[in-house]
Amino acid sequence: MDEVEKEPSSKSKGKGKASEHEEAYDNDNLPWVEKYRPVTLDDVVSHKDITSTIEKFIEKNRLPHLLFYGPPGTGKTSTILAVARRIYGKDYRKQILELNASDDRGIDVVREQIKNFAETRTLFLKGYKLIILDEADMMTTAAQAALRRVIEQYTKNVRFCIICNYVNKIIPAIQSRCTRFRFSPLPITEVERRLSGVIEAEGVKLTEDGKKALLKLSKGDMRRALNVLQACHAAYDLIGEDEIYNCTGNPHPTDIESVVNSMLSDDFTTSYKMISALKVERGLALPDLINGAYEYIETIDFKPHARIYLLDFLATTEHRLSSGANEKIQLTALLGAFKNAVELSAKST
């Protein structure tokens, strides 16, 4: 016979917004990612189509198993935690099991922790508990197969929320049992709006060019933006563009400009020595320079076929480096490609 958990008392069901914000913001030592994590579904940045759909599921008490997927820092975990607060109130932690599959990725976790939690019923008003499985794309195929069976067997007791970056790594049998929601990178305007509130609340002194650099490097990842902002605030009294790039370790745009212009105009030996010296001085790797070069190349007055050739070669070099290729050899090849691009662009189409 299934075990039965007692329904939380009426005192623990308060869903007042003030108390929830107090719960989230009462510790000044928290990382800002946690301190300013959305409390309600209305607080979630962007994705209003997703949150409104889930709100309707909750109102009708028909919440299905959920599959959230998309890039990091786009609000997947924040959304499901806001859903848990919306369903269970302030003491939502008692009704959920939250696991990170990148740590607990084997079949034993499914058989023990998840199954044991799923076996127990709750007398809570909604009639089900919630299991949040983060980074589920790191689970082994065997563990996912076991999880599929648990989902099927204990639907009366629990709802699952599967969270991942790459949905293609989740087996079809699990995907078919969940309602899927894709979380796209956040619009820069939404990231800026949330950052403005944090900047004001924490008294951060951020220049306009510093804000532009932060938004550019965040690439729609709210987690990354908040982490960089907090690190810079701890290190500098006034945060400008240079401080943002120094804190993140990304090459400064002026460095990218110097590297690309050198590869285009200087002779092979001069360019090779300059880039090698810059890498040592700034502590940069060749992939860092390649990432920065993509955007700058778009501004160069190249013929279209020359630009496409160069961008394709950059992508190929990036792939080789990620597979363990030697940086010195790839740099020499890249220098040759830039010379070829110049010649291609000079020729008439």
C-alpha cells in the first residue's frame, strides 16, 4: 500500500507575494542569480506564452508532465520553481524532489530516489507531488528507460518536469509522455530590464558602455549576465567596458580588431608574432579570438564569396580546436585563409 503524506496545514499555504519575496531575498550573501530568481510566474522574464499556458493547466488542475528545453540561463528552472510555489505555496519544498541529472545520472537514482519519492501519495489539494529533473540530457540511456517506466507507473502520484539543453538527447519514449516547451534566448531588452532593477537595488555603478558590453556578452543568458555583474561589482567601484571584458576573460573588441587587421594586411611572420604575443599577454586562447572575429568580419568590405569562405574556415578551425588540434598549426592555417580571402575579394566576381 502506498504511504500517505499529510496535507500541509493551512498556515503553511500562504501564497502572499510579500512573504515569498521575503523568502527569496532575505539573505544578502546569496549569489544574485538566486537572490533575484523569479518568485511568481509573472516575474519570469519573457516566455509569457509558456507561463500563461502552464497557468491554465494549473487552474484546471490538469498539469501534464513537462519537458523544458533550450539554452542555459533562459528561465527553465526558474519557471518550474515558480510553478511549484504557485501550486503548493510557501512550503513548496516539501512537495517537490529536485535532482540534477549531471550529478545523479545513473539508473540507481531512478530506482531509489525518484521511485521512492514517486511511490508516496499526498493529501495535498492538488493530489500530486512534483519531481524536477534538471540537466536530464546528461542521463544515461538506461536511466532514461527506467525513468520512462516510473513516469508511466506513478502518474497518479507525481508530475515530472524534465529540464535539458538538448532535447534530441532525451529518448522519444520520454518526450512523447511530456508536453514540450522551448525556451529561446532572452531578448536583450528583457535582460536589460531585469538588470536595471538589480543595478538599482545593489547600488552598482555601471557605465553605459559597460552595460552595452555586458548585454552583448550575455547573449540572452540571464544567469551569465547576473554572475558577471556581481563579479565586476565585487572587483571594481566603477564598471566600464574594460572591466566587463577583464572580468569575463573575453578579448576586448580593440584586440579583435588588431588581430583581424594584422592577418589581413601584415606579412605572415609579423602577424604570427603579434598574435602569439597578444595571446600570452592577455591570457587568451585561439578559440577566444575566433569567437570575437566572427562579428568583426561582417563589418569588413569583402566580396560575399570571400566572406563566406572565411567564415566557413573559422568554423572549421573552431571545430578542429575543440577536437584537440594544435593551436600553433591552426593559427598558421588561419593566417593562410585570411590571405586567400583577401585575394578572393580582390578578384572580380
